[in-house]
Amino acid sequence: MIHKINDKITIDGDLSDWKTPFLGPFVIHNSGEKATQNTMVSLSWNNENLYIAYSVNDSKIIGEVKKKDSEIYKTDDLVEIFIDPDGDGQNYIEIGVNAFSTNYDMLLKCISADCGGWKTSMNFNIDGLETTSKITKDGFCSEIKIPFSSIEQIQNGNFSKPKTGTKWKVNMFRIDYGDITEYLALQSYKSLNFGFHQPKEFAVFEFVE
């Protein structure tokens, strides 16, 4: 569930002001097995924005500050959110942020042969997107703000401004680089397939008061 809040959240990487529950810990994304290091996530919303917060344990943070839309998912410890309201695998968004606040936002136009094969756009930008990470003694925390007004403009993505009872297909991920690399998800895939891009297996989240 995504709990509604009355306040606006400051995107500063400090999670002390979060009042909504945290979910997790994340598991190995295609087996459900326990991860080496814990990851927790919380979601909330108001009339303007979707907010996501991650609390990450990481004893060896890999990465650095890079320019926006760098392919940090290939190199850096990071957290991600994928949102595909209708779960059809077309015109959905992927957002990632590393421990140093570098982010990317990507539009996945198509991922299967049914719609013409793998087509993505890193040139896509979510107006008003904010991401900030803060390194802690245990790892790092990240916050993301996604304005509904921006993603409503995505054609054929079925992004409409949510109201109480609206349901979206969403999943949260983490790539943990280090001595070993682990691909983690809030909800693992029953198919046991490798790869995060399986929208039909994303979790269903409901916007609630």
C-alpha cells in the first residue's frame, strides 16, 4: 500500500521525517533467497507527488558522483523503482539513484517482440524529479520525488493522477556491487527468470488514505 500524507517531504536523504511504514527486506530477485545486506523501502503520496525512501545497509559502497543519465546500473551500488501501471510492458518508467545522488530516468517503450523488441529512451526526462542520497554509518539512504503531472504526459502508459483506490504495478530494486554482486527486489519473481524487466510480475500497489 502507498499511504497518503498531508505534508510535503523534503528530499534530502534524511529519513527521520518519514511516518509511513517501511517494507522489506529485499530478497534475491529471481529466487526469493535472503540478501547479504538489508534494504527497506517506504512509499507515500499526496495530491502532487509520489515519494519513495530507501534505507540500505552497505558495508562497501561502490560508485561516485556522475552526470545525470549515466548508466550507473552497470557500475554503482544503487536503488531503483519501476512503474508500469497496467503491467503491459510498454511505456513504463525506470528511475535509479546511487549513493552519491546521481540519478537516471528512463522510458521503456517496449521490451518484447510483441511490440517490436527492446526500445528504451534515456533522453526521456521526468520534469520535477528529485533524488537525494545520504551516506550513513550503516550504508546509505535515498529519497525520490516523482510529480504526477510529469508522468501523466507519457503517451499510452496509462499514467493517470491516482486517487484513493487506484492500483499500479510497481517493483523496487537494488543492485549491490561489492565482493559479490546481488540483484535484489522487494518482491521476487515466481518465474525465477533473471532480469528486472518483467512487468507482469511487478507487485500491485494500491493508493490508500
